[in-house]
Amino acid sequence: MIYSTVNHSQLISNVDRLVRDVLFGTINFQQVKSQLNEFYYSFMISLNPEDRYSKPLQAFIESTNIIIGNDYPYNVFWDDEKTVQFINLLSGYEKAIKKTTVRGVIKVIKTAKA
């Protein structure tokens, strides 16, 4: 498998956007599968157990660990079946992520007014 090299901040941003697009956006199934294959390995090997991650990133980690397991992210191919499982598992995080998104928007608006 060929994995793209991106900086850590961009990778985190890409995974966060993928989760939000699956839950709230207009991303299609093939794009989800493609992005899982592009980002999964690099993201999982870059995890630091001492870091705290946002709700979307936690949802990604937990959902993919349920499907793949958390020991061997190598040579994982996101086929249709795994991608459907990922999308279905993510739906369980929608309310928690929506809640944190709304709080973030309110905080930004309050900050902008100050």
C-alpha cells in the first residue's frame, strides 16, 4: 500500500473534516472509502496516547478500532463492508459532535463580539 505523507496538523484536520462530512456534509460513499484508505494508517500510527483528542477524532479512533482493532493498522484496506460499518458506527457520535460544534460556534461568536 502507498501512504501519503502529510504533516501531522494537516492529517488531524483531514480526519476531523472526514468525520464531520460523514455526519453533517454531502460526502459520497466512494469519497469516504477513498479518504479512509488515504488517512487511516498515517493517522493511527501518529497517535500519542498522552494527547487528548476532539470528539470527531475520538469518534474516528473508537469507530475504526471497533472495526479493525487497535493493534495493527498496517495493510488495512477500507472496502465497502468496512466503510459501511464505519459510517454506521459514526452515526452514534452525531449528537455529541453536534453539541461540541455548536459550543465552538457560540464561543467564536462571543469572542468576536468582545
